[in-house]
Amino acid sequence: ELAGHGLRYSETVHSDFKGALEDIFYNFKANVGDDDYVIVGHSMGVTLAYELYYQIENNNLKAPLHIFFSGSKPPRTRLEHEKIHMLEDEEFLNVIKTYGGLSNEMIRIKKFRKLFTPLLKADYKILEDYKFTDGREKIKCNISVMYGKEDLSFDNVKGWSKLANVCTYKEFEGGHFYIEGNAEKFTAYINKTILEECNMKN
């Protein structure tokens, strides 16, 4: 969890991508150690997971067994007109609603709007602050790209194969938040993939 989210709600939210990435990297170093591990990122978390991999590489730390990128096109620099965190609250929430996960009823609750709109805008500001670095060495470990077929098409995600040596794709029923209706299948796919990686390693 990033600062300002979940159990870290009392902490100040990050204002840029660099700060959010440093936060994740700090927690990674504090908790993973020499254990085998995988990285899983969904939606905004995909870009953070992607950059976390290079932070790990640049610091000569143990590489992940596998990386799972879920619900996202390959990372890229956002264009100026795509920076939705600058929209007025009403327009911003209407845009977010199109991705699923927010209902009209939730948006009408004043307490919800007051509590979560600044947090959601901060998240989008972090993502829209991101600058993609081209020409890097490809990701060395195997990656899986997972997506809901009502959210993304294969054409949307196929570019991931240019960023890693080995890339596998997995389509699920559902939209951007497809995991909510496919929790068991999502977990089973991850567990199966990890088991295969462990068998190859041994």
C-alpha cells in the first residue's frame, strides 16, 4: 500500500511518481530479503511494478521469479491532454466511473466524494507524472500480462512482448476490475505459473 492508502491512511500521499516508487522500493527491501518472490501489479500498480523491477536491477538485488502485469497497456509517457487529475471533481469522477468500480450511488455520497476524490486524484497525478524510459535492456525474468476482455484487447497489450524476453498473455472475462469476479481463477493462474517457475529453477 502506498502512503495515504489503507492501513497507511494517516500518512501524506505522494505527489509524484518518483516518491511513490521510492516508497515501494523501501518497503520491498525491508520485507523481501533473500526470499524468492514475484511482483504483481494491477492498473496503476503495473507502471510502479515495471519501474520497481529496474530499481531492483540497478541495485543488484535478487531478481523476481516472475512478474504479473494486470489490467494495463505497456507503460508510456502520458500526453498532456490525458492528465485527468486536473479536471474539476464532477468531471473527474465521471471519467473514473467509466472504468468501473464506482457507481452513481457512491458518487452521490458526499462523505465518499470528500474522502476519496483527493486520494484518487493524487493517484492519477502520480501516474500522469510518469516518464517512460525507452531503450532499456528487456526484463530478464518471465512476465505474464493479464487483462479483462471487456477492458482491453490483445492489440492493446501485445506491445509488452517488446519489453521482456519471455511474455505470456492471459485473458479473463470482465472489465478493468475483472479480478473481482475472477478471484479464484486469477489466483490459480498465478499459483500455477509460480509452480512452473519453481520447477524450472530446480
